Amino acid sequence: MLPTGRSRSKWIARILFVIVLVGLFVPYFYFRSDEYWQQKNYDDAMTFHKKSTFQPRASTNFLLEYMSNSLLSDKEEIRGGHRGIHFHWDDWIDLSPGDSILNDYRETFPEGECDSSLQEFGNVNPFWMESHHKKLLRSSVFSYCTLPIPKQIFFMGDNNLIKVPVSSKERLAIGNTPYSREELVNKMVLLESSLDKKKESLIETIPFEEFPKTIEINTEEFVFNPDYEILKLKSKLNKDTPSKDDGEKFEMKDMEYLDFLEYANSYVDTAPKYFKYPWIYSDLFKGQAHHLEFKFFRRYIGDHERQSVVHHMSRAWFEFAQANNIVSWINYGSLLGWVYNGVNMPWDTDVDIQVPINELAKLTRRGLNNTLVIENPRFGNAKYLFDISPSFIRQGNSNNFIDARFIEVNSGLYIDISALSKTNYPPPSEIFEGLTESEVKSVIPVNCKNFNWQLIEEILPIKYATFEGGPSFIPNQVSRILDRKYGRESYTTKEEFKGHNYQSDLNMWVPDRICKFPHLTDPRFVLGDKSRLTLEGACDSIELQDEYQIVYESSQRHIALEDEQDTPVSYNIGKLGSLPISRKDPWDYFHDINKDLVKHDRWFVKVKGKEKST
């Protein structure tokens, strides 16, 4: 029933306001070209970096010094905490969009406390539609006050993944000293050379090892029953005797895991969306905020910056996962991008990763949820939060299709991680297409929460592949999975999609706004050297020249070794190694231009990792 009287007048006023709003904004958003939005996002990023005094290397430097002191110092008190590092998000991410509110609190409560009114301001549901400015304020305040601190920090060195426990929430006011990349790399090298000099330390090390060519996965990893797991843990607790499964008595980690499972099992049926993006008025017409994590939302991200984040992030994920024995592989749109030229599709806003469901359960039990990962400073300044949703345990109310994320905290961009599980839902008939009756009886269908179905036999064994120039894993039967998901034409004949066209002589997707009809009468390559694109061959676009140089080595390796997606060429992974980082770190990019440290605006770099002895 409609409201009456004064209430009805308010509703009518609101409806008229929305109509006026739509009338004003639709022309503005729909008649602006993609080129306009890319330039605007670029200009906004440049302005943001020019105004902000935040230095992402300051926290990395503090962490390196903290780890060195933990290893070498005999003092019980170490600045930052002697039982684990003190942590406050204000020291680790750029919260300058909230300065108009937060500066008073920083002065009054220097250790980072918040009062109830500030917490209430930051805890408004991100899906509540507001202005861009108000959402930036709320996001910054939420991160400052409410966002849980990580349980531990992993630092990615040259040879090791180094783990540091986090002890408490406390703002250290680390500062904004502009450390150079060389300073951080030198401290990292010195730290790694000292790792074996003191046996008892707060920090733990996990050596990086060579990636295997294939990985088999026990089919039981795709089965997870939370009720059964809760029953097992309770039985173990009641007996308080060594378990036949693991030979260990019931420990504190078991109690924490039991508490988590009981909470998650009751939470999943009524759970709201766990991973939230910020709803902004303009998203009704131009959804630029729809692929950014709310708690790390600072501004909109342009294409080149996003591609750089994805490039660094995908490589960091697989290095982190391999060191921690996390079994994962790329799929969906990312796998389709790999089939073309070994990199993510240029319009994709994330990376799609799959894992067996029991993998997330084991990681939760091991305490790896809510972990902050620091990128090797040789490559960039990224920091990633590994966040597992408690709703991963079963289907629930279908509000949560994504089970975990690897989130780049400087931008809010992320890797989506979906768990595959054996369920009681009936699979679609097309998943069995081409199989005999006996084969249908023997295969095992699995699905994610968004009901994307696959056969375990299509996935296993997962295979090593180069993605974005670094190590990764792909399913065993790539073509069968993509045929069913997107159709065979998606990777055999499709040459136009999402405002891009695929130019086979460049082995890359090119934005239509830059070059839809290349000057084929002009030489495309410098003196026949296919690694160098002429300006005329790039449709007079320096931007295309830059992008071609970035993608070239990845596409060439893909053609040489992985062009047959289901039967790649056999090669020695250790001797081949990773390709250099080819996209400049975003913070470095904008910082260097603003400080006049470079004479160009290109994203291409060539950053090699430390040579490893074989």
C-alpha cells in the first residue's frame, strides 16, 4: 500500500528527484567516449598521487628493519612489538581521502583508536547509494576503524617467503620517508643472508621451490561437509585423545577452527554479500566502481593501471600459493586470455582462479585467512590481502558466489577465487557431451557456487603454464572447458569483442579507439624486427607501441611452447624461468612522472628477478 499524506509527498519528491537525476546524468555518462573516461581516470590518478604524501615503501622498509632486528637483536623490546608486529591500516595504505575526518583523530588518539560515532560513520553498508566523495570518506574511515588487522604478514623475498606474526592493533606512525627501491632491495638481500644466523626468532621462512610440471589432486579434495567436520572435531574434543587422522591431541587451533565452522555453518544461510563494492550514484550509468573492493576504494582505475596491477598480482598469487602448497589454477575469462597470447584479456577487471573446496578449509585451519602479502620490492610496491569468506563451506543462500579474494590493497582490484565441490545438485546434460554411457558413469561433475560445472577429469592433472610472464597452472583439458563455457569460436575465430579487435600479426587485442584498421601498406616492424613496432604500424599510436612491447615476450613464449592448449611443448621449467616484469608498478609510474624522474609516459619496463643457481 502506498504511503499517505505528508509521507506520500516525500515519496513523490524522491521519485521526481530520481527522474531529474537520470535526465541529467544519462547524457553525460553515455555520450562520453571510452577515450574520455580513460583520460579522466589517468588525470585523476595523477592528481591523487600529486596531492598525497603517502609512501608505500615506508611500511615495507619498516617491516624489513623489524625482521632484521628480530633476527639479530638481543633486546627483548623491538620497536613494533617483541611478540609480533603492531599493525594499523593507517600505516600501510593510503587513507588520504579521509584526511578531513581522520586528521583530528590521529592527533587526539595517536595510536589509532576510534570512538563510536566514527565507527558508525564507516560502517554504513557499502551498497547504500551515495556520492563519490561520501563513499571515499566512508571507505577510508572503515579501513581506519573497523577493518580487521591481518593475522600475519608474508614478505616475498628473492629466495624465501618470510612470515611475521601480527600481535595487536596499534598505529606506529611509520611516516612517509621516500625510500628508494635500491635501499629496500639491499635491505632484503642482507635480511635473506641472515636468515640462518639465529634459530629462535619470531619470523618463519618458507623457501621458494621450482614449480612442478603437473599436479595431481586427490578427488576427495573436492568434497567438504561442514556438519561432518564439526562432528569430528567435537568428538576429538570430548575424547581428548590422539586422533587417528593426524596423531595430535586437540589443540587451540582445533578449537578456533571448530568455532569458525560452527559460526560459518549458521552464517551461510542468512549471509549478506561478503565481498562488497561501493555503490555510487554514477554507477547507475557507468559502473566504474563495480570491480573494486569497498574497503580499499580510493578512486577509479584506468585500463593501463589495472593491467599493471593484474600483471603483478597474478605472479604474486602463484608464488605465494606455491610456497604455501595451495593448489590453484586459472579459468574462465583468464584462461581464455591465456589461450590467445598468454596474458589476461585487456578489458578483464580481475583474474579468475579456482581451487578444490577442501583447499580453503585447510587454509582456514592453518590460519592463513586474513593474511597480508608484501610484493618483492625488486618488482613493485604492491600489498595483497588474502581474504576467505566464511560462506565458502557450502552453497548457502546464493548471495556469495566468490569464496575468497587476493586483493591488491593500493587499488582495490583483486583475484576472484572460486571453490569447486562435489554436490548433490544435478549437473546439466551438456557437461557429458561426447562421452559414452560408461564414461558418464565414471566421471565426477563438480561446480562452483555460481553453478559453473566441470568434470574433475577435465581439470586433472593441472598443468604448469606461463601466464602474465610468470608461473601459473591451467586445467588439463582447456579446449573442452572453453568450448562449453564460451563456444569454440571464442578462441578460434572471434576477432572482435568488448571494443577490441585481435590483430594476429601482433598476437594481441587492440582497442578499437586506437587501431581498428592498421596501415598494412606501411611496415609494421622496424627493419623486420618483430619485437619493435613502427609508429606507422601502430596506427600512429605511441600507446599501442608501448603495449606491444609489454606483451611481446609473453606472446612469443606462448606461441613457442603453449600454442596447442591441450598438448603444450615439453620444456625444462627451471632453465626457462619467469619472464621479466614488463609493466611498471602503478605507484612508481605516477610518482616518477609527477617528480619529473622520467621523460615519457610509457608503462613498459623490464625488471628481472635475481638469478637463481641451478
